[in-house]
Amino acid sequence: MKRLIVAIALLLSVAVLCALSLLSLDRNIDFLLSRIDEMQEAYERDDAGDCLTLSEEFVQEFDERTRFFPFFMRHSDIAKIEESVIVLPVMLRSGEEAHWTSELAKCRNQLEKLADMETLTLENIL
């Protein structure tokens, strides 16, 4: 009987950890997507200074918020997004606004796909 109780306790603790990791992932990705929206709005207002500041902050926030993602997802998925994130401020400084908007859209798309891949659905489980 004690073994059964220990097994159930372990199963519940694993389930709680999985749920917490999914909640953390969703919360962090939603935050990053909202920051992308802010950068897009600053770009549409033609506020280059604010856009550059937001892009630099986004690189730091991406590093902070995705630090623990490799514990429960593929590192290669995060590395692909990071490649796009890192170049955002550099493109603005060099005046490549057209490339910046495409990289920003790429970041958004990759983050949304990452969220979809990690969502608890029957398709993802099977």
C-alpha cells in the first residue's frame, strides 16, 4: 500500500511540474509576443529611437525569459529564434528597416509555432 501511495505521489508531482512548465512557457511567449507588438507599433509611428531601444531590450528579455526553455524543449528550436532576435538591433543601427521588419515577422512566426508545438493537444501528444 505504501508503494502505491508513493507511486501516486510521484505521478502527481510529475504532472504538476509539467503543468507549471507549460504555464511558464505560455506566459513567457505571450510576454515576448507583446514586446514584438510594441516594437512593431514604434516602427509604424516612425519612432526609430524607441524602436531601437525596444529591440535592444527585447534581446535581453529573450535571453532571460528563454533561459530554462532547453530543459523541456529542443535547443535547436530556440537557437533558430535567437538567431533572428540578436540581429534586430543591428539591422536598425545599420538602417536596414525592410530587413528588420522581415526578421521581426520571422521572430513572431517562430515564437507562435513554438507555442503551438508545446501546447497540450492530442495532435502534439501523438
